[in-house]
Amino acid sequence: MSDSTQPDNESSDQPSTESSYDWLVRAMGGIVDGPTQPMLARPSAAEPELLLPLGTNAATEAALRRAHDDRGPRARALTTAGRTIGRLGLLPRLTGERIDFPMTRVLLDLQQLIGDPTLQISIGAGPPRRNRKPVVMMIRGTGEIAGFAKVGWSRFTMELTRNEFSILQLVDGRLPRPILTPAPMRLIERPDQLIAVTSAMQSHDWARPKPLLPEQIDQMGRAVGHRTTVVSDLQWLTDPHFGERTDRLETSLESAVSLVPERFGETEVEVGLWHGDLNPWNLISNNVGVGVIDWEFAGLDRPIGQDRRHLRFEAIRRTTSISAEAAVGSFVEQELQGPSTAGELAIYLADVAIRESQLSGQGWSGAMSGYRAPLTAAIEGLLP
């Protein structure tokens, strides 16, 4: 059994002394010759979390058109007000700092790919962590959104970027309506950088969230091929890709995961595609359907129903102020009362534990940070 009382030392990682701005320029491929772009850095020039283009008022307005389904009424109202202010060219007077963002390797690549040397960008940035990727919105001077790009700049983020682009290629045009995805446009590869370029998805500014129905989620899972197999044939589970940690918690987690195919190896399961996080922040509603974005942790050969299982887990741990141990314990108790068999639950928990292992040590401080010990204990509790 693991020592579940041992603290999960994710917070012990030393924070980077590099400013968010310096990290962003480095992650974007460094400075190359070319004109700078006027941008608004929010909340500050040194530590930007969002950079908005100021080259044209239309581009500024378009950059505020981020409208996934997780945005509540207040956020939508503020966005609408900001777009009006941006249209009038008044946004720099109200918030953030104006900067001249340099021509970077990534920006030059995108301008050449789109065929528009005047292409402007908006960048979602943030604190420099090894798991964070710049997300670039490509905007023409007219305000037309030409697409998006995710920039992998470290080994870990390049793996995530490659996986997402590969999945988008697989599902492109193959998912059942009303489910839509961005179209993969180009994967730009270098030894130390990977840029995944996709199409833009239209959205309604005031669309009410349209969560996918359980049957739609399962249809998506079967859309690109499904089969019945035994657990011992699931390669991602029998030969998992763990993270870089070497502490006691990691050793216990890896040991627990390895026992799942041993215990349930002859159990038959129907497997197919899974997205990994079908929550509102990864959904975009429009008058055609529901766009699903952010496929970086998606994969194949997962039990049909695992995406629904993940939504039930997220509903517990994100909507209640309880500890990681209590959240996992409550979820396991509820699942074993009917929704999941012990085998299905063990496979799901192993998958989430592998993800947490990969994120551990990457400067991760998101909602899943600190779950290695309770996930390990929960997996062990399902084994004889």
C-alpha cells in the first residue's frame, strides 16, 4: 500500500525566475528580423496573461471574441463591452500596458502559412511553466479570424501538441452531428518547436451552453472505430507513459497502475475514442452544433463511457470545496453503487493517474495537482 499520508510535493518545485514575457518570446521561437506589432498586455507588460492586437480596431475587437461555453453572463457582458471599446480604439486607455511585440519565428511562420504579411495575433500566455503552451489567435486586419495555433516548445508540450493534431486529423469530418472540431491545417515541426495550426470555429457571443448528451458522447467514442478487447491488450495501460518524477509517491502510483491489467486482464471491454475533458471550457456552441476543442490528452482504446465517467468525477471535485482524498473517495463510492464496475473504475482511475504523473513536476498547479496519492490509494482499494 502507498503512504497516502505523505504530502504530494508538487508545490516544492522552484518557480521559474524568468518573466512571463521573456518566456513567451522564447516559446514563440525567439526574435527574428521584422516589424513589431503594437499589442495590449494584460495585466502587465512583464507578466502578461493575454496579449491583444492593436494594429486595427477590427483586430482588437476580434481578439475579444473568445466565447467557449464556460463563460458566464457577467464574463459575456464584460466581453461585449470590451469589444465595443476595442472597436472604438479606446481599450489601451482602460486596462493593461501597450507594448511593441517583436517579430518572432512563430509569427513569421504563421504569416507565411496564411499568406498575409499583415496578419496580427492575440496570444493566451501566463506564468512560465513547462506544461504551458502559447495559444495564438490569427487575425487579419479586417477582423477575420484566420485560425488558431498551439505552440509546443518543450519535450512535454511538443508531445501534447503532436497528440492533439494527430487526433484532429483522425476525427476530422467523422464525428456525428452536432459535434464539430477545428480542422487541422498544418503541423510545423522543428527540433525544438512544434506548431499545430487549426481552423477557427464560429461561436455565438451569447449562446447558452449546450452540454453533450450521454448518448452523443458515446456516439463520439465509437465514431472513428470501436472494438471489444480484453484489458491486457490495452497498450496504453500495459506500457504506460509516466512522468519524470522519481519520488515515493511516483513509485507507489506506477506500481498501482501496473496491477490494473494484472487484476482485470481477462475482462472484456468495448473501447474507442476518448476526449479526456468534455467540460464547458472545451465546448463552443453555435447555430450549427457544438464545437469540441482542446484534444491534447485524447486517445484511443479507452472504454466507451469513460468520458462520461470523467464528467462525473469533475462534477464532484470542481463544484465542492473538499480535499483531493475526499473527492476521490466520494467519486469511487458513487461509481460502485451502479454507474461503473470495479474494472471500469480501475481503468479510468489509472488513466487519470497517468495524466497526473505526466503533469507532476512540470510546474503544474492546476486543479489536478496533488492527486497522485489519493488516486493511488483508490486504485489499490479496487484490487484484491
